[in-house]
Amino acid sequence: MTSAIQSLITIVLFIVMLGGLVLIHELGHFITARWAKVRVLEFGIGFPPRARVIGRGKPPKYDADRPVPAPPALPEGMEPGSPEAEVFLRSAAETEEASRGTLYSLNWLPIGGFVKMEGEDGDDATDPHSFSRASLPVRMGILIAGVTMNLLLAFVIFTGIALVGEPALGVKIGLVVPGSPAAEVGLATGDTLVSINGTVYSALPGPQDPVADLRALAGQTVTLGIIHANGTPEDIVVTLRVPATPQQGALGIGKLSATQVGTVSYSPAEAVAVGARRTVDAFGMILAGLANLGHSIITNPTVAPPASGPVGIAAQLGTVLWDFGPIYVLYMAALLSANLALVNILPFPPLDGGRMLVILLKSIPRFGKRISLRAEQLTYAVGFVALFTFLIWITVFDVARQLGGPTP
């Protein structure tokens, strides 16, 4: 397969993956708003400009007792009571009835989607089912639902990987120290350590580390699962030494390299526990990464940041896909979903967390009334410009990395 075709597949996969994660996020807002009887004007797949209207949903049941609006004025020259007037008024009534249902649209920019709710900008005080008229808990619940969906998706993907079987980690031995426990039991260069006391290790990132476990078991007798260089498996019992120096190992092996050897299987209950742990670990890892990014921006804004933007993520996705395979791509998708959840909960307009902060501030007696609609919309606009500027800034470094030149 040529590099051009690989690049094209990577770009398509990146768009589908990122778009899917954003769409799942927006689906959380949509489902919660519908459940809370908040009017959803439009659910869009992709971002405008609009390509086509997919359809329109039925008017919600809570509109059954809605007052019938006054009929529109007849066009000039149309006689009241004429067949033409009756057709016009009937068509207008049907149009008004249909307009109360959610519009489903397909848009040209194929990344994610959006949900447009009645009064979401806080400027509607007439429709009792508008977002601005909903109670504080309902509005907060609608906004946090997107974050919840992304965390749930990350958990589902991590759990699914564990159920299917994670790649197992083997440690290939490149050096056996003479006189060490490894040498005494006949381990040789080219052998691969696959288990310790029956524990098989996952190749996916996590707290498990066979080398660290060997050091932790120093002085004890353990059973090592070994695959010899000729492919023969063997369980070897060995008594580990207590290292005399920090540089000395408990087993006496070196020049180690990671390799994949089969899979790690979990029961359904274990898979759920693994999925929950990996979701929590991913959230914590991303939080630490954001802290490092913030420190880098403040202290060295001209140095390449310890993070990647869309270009860098797409490049990493290509490396993962072609070098490691689909399981690792799914793992990366789960990490990105957790990342999207954490980023959106940050109290920065126009992200969900920023909108939640504004809503909370506006709910404070006396103080909240001082925040005008214009000030709120200006806050969102400034936040959007700042966010877009940040994406451009980090993309410059991404492009420089891909071109192989010095970063700005």
C-alpha cells in the first residue's frame, strides 16, 4: 500500500473518529433536552453550512395544548373565503405545526455535530419549554450530559477491549548476566518472559510492569512463563536475588525490549473493572497533561507545547493504525473521548463548563441580574476567538513537527 493511500485512510479515519466522538457528545445534550421537555430546534450532523435537511420530527406531546396562533395575513389580491385562501391557510397551519418538531440536518463540515435549543442564548422568555426558562438543575444536567456521554463511551470502549482480549506484553531478553539467577536456570538471549506467577501483562498502558514486579519480588521464589528463542514454552521456577545496588536486577537480565505475545483475557466482571480503572486513569493522565500544557504556555510560550492539536493527533493516529493495529486505535479513541469530556468541563467559555459557570453566576441573587445578555454573548465570542487562536498556535507546532524542521 502506498504512503498516499495510507495517508488518505488515516485522514478519513481521523474525521470519522473525531466526528463520532463529538456527535456522541451532542447526542447527550439532545437526549437530555428531549427528556427534560426542552425544545430542540435542530440536531445537525456536521457543522454548517447546511448540505441538506434529512427530515423533521413530530411536534412534541407537550405542545398538544399549545394555543393556536393567529392565521397569517392573506397575500395581496387573495379573496378571503376563496378556495385559494383556504389552501393557503391550511398550508400555513401545517407548516407552523411541523416547525415545532426537531429539524434534522446534514452539514458540509464533517466533524461532529451540534444541538440547537430554543432560548439557549438566554434571550427567550416566552416559550415555557425554552432552555432559558428551564430550572437550574435541568440546564446544568443538559450541559453536563455531553461530558457524561464521552466518559461513558470511553468506559464502554475500554471494557470492550478487555472483553475481546487485550494484546499481551512479552519482555524479550537481550542479555543474561553471568552468575545471575537467570543464568543459573538456563535463560538465554532471545528468550521472552510472558508471565510471572501466572500473571500475564497487558501491552496497553497501565500500572502493570513485569520488570517492576520482578524487583518487588526480590528474594522470593517465583514461576516465570518463558517462550524460548526456538518458540518452545516453559515454566521455570527461580529464586530471585536481592539487588545489592540500584543498578542490579533481581533476575539478572538486560537489553530488554517489549513484544506482543498473544492476548490477555478477562471475565465480564473483570473487564468491567478494567474498563472503569482505565477510564479513571485516562481522566487523571489527561488532567496532568493539561496542567503541564498550562505551565508550558505560561513559562515558555515559544517552545513546542507538550500536547498535540488536530494535525498532531491525526499523525499519531496514523502511526498507531499502521504500526500497532485496530485494538490500539480503539484504545486511542477511548483516550480521545475522555479527553473531550475533560476539556469540555473546563470553566472556559464557550465550552460546556464555561456555560455552566455563567449560568451559576447568573443564578446568584442580585449579582446575576448584572450580567446582561450582551455581556454573556460577548463572553462566549471572546472565548471562541481565544480557543480558535490556541488551535492555530498549537497547529503551527504540529505542522513543524511533521515537516521535520525546527519548531517556531
